[in-house]
Amino acid sequence: MSIFTSPKRRTTPNLPSRALIEQDVVTLKAEKEDTVNEQRIPQERVVKAQDYRLSQLEARLKAIEKALRHNKLKKEVDNIVSNSWAANTIEVPDSQEELYDIEAIIPAQEQVHPGIYNLLLTEKEKTARNVSVLNIGAKEKEEVIVAMNCKLDSLARECNDVIHELDELASGAAYAEESQRVEALQWIQEQRAYYNELYGEKQKLREESRKLKQ
């Protein structure tokens, strides 16, 4: 028996069989990636929709709280919401379709608590009535101002006529008695004082009307 033995023959796998195996591996990897994408993409959409809805609700909450603070209704709303919230329960979707329903996450029609809506509606109507009353008062003030303007214009014309006549008398009657001149000037001063008083009342009414409009 020879101590030298022939080396074993190395066998190679059949090339067609190896190609099929590699193709199966590629196919399995592609199917796995497709399956992961089918689950990941809807989840990403749901997360984005939830983030968007959360930002919507935060902005809406700020607007409602601002309106309640300005109208001093926050305590009343807190009582209404706390009483109704105790009876509510959080609903969890039963099926995967409901969990991935974007329309359910971002509803097309917004809703508001009936108690909050009624409070804000009542406050709006009350404010509208107050504004209407203020507008009526401002209109009446404006009518008074117009009437006083007419009266002031008439008085100014009369004063100018008297002053003109007195000027003519003074130039044409140099020998008029001093007492008559003093009385005439005194009357003019009284008329001017009355004119200034009416003008002051007019300015006061105008300021009150401007404040009502604000």
C-alpha cells in the first residue's frame, strides 16, 4: 500500500442551482422590504396626521382661551367642561383600519362644546346690543353738535353784523356819547363770551362722541 494517496476531488455546486438560490434570496429580501414599507408608510402618515391635528387643537385652544379671558367667562367654562368631562371616556379604535383612518384623525367639520358655544354666543349678542346703544348715543351727540354748529354760525353772523354797524357808527358819529359806546362794547363782550361758552360745549360733546366711537 502506497503512503502517497491522491488528493480528494473538490466538488463545486451546480451553477444553475446556485443561481436559483441567489434569486430566491433576492426575492425574499424584496418581499421583506415591501412588507416593511407597507407597514411603515401608513404609520408615518398617521404620525404626521396626528402631529398636524395636535397643532390644530393647540391653536384652537389658544383662541378659545383668549376669547374666554377677554369676556371673563373662563370660570363658567371650567365648571361646564369639568362636569361633562367626568362622564366621558377615551375611545380607542378597535380595528387597524380605524387606527389608520386619516379622515377620523383630522375631521372635516370642527365641533365645539355646546356650553362654550352658548356662552360665547350670548356674549356676542350682548356685545352687539351694547355697541348698538353706543352707536345711537353717538348719533344723538352728533345731531346735537350739528345743531350747535348752526346756532354758532348764526350767532357769529349776528355779532359780525353788529360789529360792522358799530364800526360805521363810530366812524360816522364821532360825537356819540361815551356811555352808549361802553354799553355796545359790553354787549359785544357778552356775546363773545357766550360764543366761547357754546364753542367749549361743542368741543366737549365732540370729545364724548369720539370716546363713544372708540
